[in-house]
Amino acid sequence: MAGIAGALAAIVGWELLAGLERVTLLRATAALIAPARAAGSDGREAKAAERRRLALLAAVIAALIGWSLLGAAPALLVAGFGPFAALLVIRARQKRWRARVNRDASPAARAIADSLSSGRSLSVAIDNAAREGALCAATRAALHEVTASIAIGLSPDDALETLRRRCGEGPWETIIAAVQLQRSTGGDLTRLLRELAGELDGISRALREARAASAQARLTARIVLVMPLIGAMIFALAAPGALAAIFSSAVPRALLFVAASLQAVAILAVRRVARVRR
């Protein structure tokens, strides 16, 4: 009985060590992908060290995928695209966060103006706007950070400047510039914010109309870009062994890699042409 108990204790200890290793690995992986998560959750810029770690992870993953699909030599070329892809992921997530926050600029400005018109201070007005149910969670969190920064002693101008840098070019830049100008020169900030909210609503309507007018062209471009992938899937279903034969030779693998690269360039070109700018 004592021998069995000792054997079971050894098994349990081994499983505990394996669990700790898995937790450590998960934590290390989470730390590596933290810049991409932060860019999408709060729009923050990744630090240089964080970008280097994420680029290294992306290069290793791209090299492993390229090695398994194309071979050892092309894997080095594929690994070179890993850091670029990681940077694109960070920028795309940050752009998506900025788009969500900038869409709420007009109702946020109107909520701040309503609080100011009732005699409240700027920090209280921003805090009330952060509690506005019409705003998305990302906007409310960003405004709460502004009020928290003011509460710990940061000046309103510096706190708003931090928000402006995170939001980038767009409606919040105009709203924050108006608030800073009023604090330095004076004026009716309530009226100015309401006028800005009305103008931002008009710009948003014009952008929606422009996107609706170009929706058919953008859909056609997406269909054309997806057609090669659909053709490859049909080919794989019709001849299951053909893809294995293609990947077994170096020249077809190289041609597929060039085709995939051109497809990626086409996707980026279509996105750039069809983009509706403010």
C-alpha cells in the first residue's frame, strides 16, 4: 500500500509540474502577444521591445509554416514576412479601435456639452459622458481614463492630449483642440461642442452615403479576389492527390507562393482604392 501511494504521489507531482509548465508557457505567449491585444483593446502603441518580441514570434511561426508547406529554403523567405505581418496586425487592431472610438465622438461631445450647460466642471462633464449608455465600451473606458488621470493630478489639457494621440486624426482631434482653445482663450464651449457634434453627424452621413454608393464595386472586387481560393478548393475536392503532388515539387511550390503574394498585393490595392476617406 505504501509503494502504491508513493507511485501515485509521484504521478500527481509529475502532472503538477507539467501543469505549471503549461501555465508558464501560456503566460509567456500572452506576454508576447500583449502588444497586439493592447492595440485592439485600448488603442495603445506598442513599445520597441514589445514589437521586437512580437516580430520574433511571428518570424518563428512563419518559418515553421513555410517549412512545413514549402520546404527549408523558402521558409527563410516566408520568415521575413512574419514581422511585417505582425506589424500589420497591430496597426489593423489599432485602426479598428480608433474607428470605434471616433464613431462615438459626436454623441460624446453632445453629452459633455449637456453636462457643461448644467454648470458642471470639465472633468465631471467628461465623467458623465463616460457613463453615457449610447457610447461603446472602448469609448467609455477611454473617457474614464481621462477622468482618472485628472483625478490623480494630471492637468485636463495633458489628459486630453493623451487621448488625442491614442485616437489619431479624426473627430476627437477637433473636439480636444476646441476644448484646449477654450481653456486658453475663453468662449462658449457648450455651444461650440454642440455645433461640432452637428457637423460631425453631417460628415458621418456623407461617409455612409459614399460607402453605400461604392458598395457594389467593393463587393465585386471581393468576389474576384475570392475566386482563386474557391477554384483551389474545388480542385482539391475533385483531385485529392493533386495538391500533394504540387507541394512535392519545388517549382509548383514557388509558383503558388508567388501567386499568394500577388493575391495579397491585390487585396491591399483594392482596399486602398475602395477606401472612403474623411
